[in-house]
Amino acid sequence: MPKNNRKKTAIMPLAIGWLCSHCQITVKNAIISEFMVKIITDNAELTLSVIPLPRDANMQGAVFGGWTLQQLDLAGSVPARRIAFKTHERAVTKAVNHVDFLAPIYIGDKVNFYTQVASVGEKSITVHILVEVERYNNGEKHRAAEAELVYVRLPRVAKRD
């Protein structure tokens, strides 16, 4: 697993989850980066669930990072599109500000993408995404990745003939 250069934050166990001593919010895992502790709370939405296939992985069965990036973009676009559609606009990906790959994803694992809108600007929408993997062989759950993506609202284009 690659080293994470982000500062780690101590948290305390609670009956319903975990309490971050730094941010005072409830989270589900014992040790996660300070970046995600600030953004993923109980009101994050399960936006996408996918099971990777053999075509999505290398010879050892580990899923390609590019596949994960594609799914992150799809998951993040859901809340961004909802916001853009309210003003009769469309949302397109502008930037991937941050991605941390925390644990491998394997063929057959159930991969859940949780999203939360972090901010809405005049034209931009920032979405935080947490990736949780449920192992197919034993049901254990792990944080596999975390990301921040930015979408920009643009006018809708005319329909093609």
C-alpha cells in the first residue's frame, strides 16, 4: 500500500461509530486521513456500487487505478448534475484535485462510492468521494480510496439531429 503523506488524526471509539478528536464528527473507520475526516460524515450519499470484472484488473486480480478514477468521475458527477440541472445547465469535470489510493480493489469485490457536495460556487461544484470496498470472500469492509473532484456548470448544448 502506498504511503499517505497526509497527517493522521486520532479518533475515539463510540457506540455508533468513531469520533474525530480534531473535527468532532462521527466517522466509520478508526484511522483515516484528516482530509476525509473533515468531509465525509453520516450524511454522505451512496451514489454508485460496482463489482469490477476481470477486464478491469491486472494479471494478479488487482483493479487498475484508471478504472477507479473512471468510477470516481461517474459517482462525483451525480450530485454535480443534480445541482446543474436545477439551473438548466450541465456539469462537466474540471479537475481532480486529490486522489489517495488506500487499499487494493480486487475482481469480485463490491465497491461503494459515497459522495458529498463540499461547496457550490458561482460556476463550480466541488464533490468529495469516499470509496469503500467489501471483500467478496469474507465481507470485510475497507476504505479503498478518497478523492476530491471539481465540476463546472456550462450551458446546455443544442441537441444533435
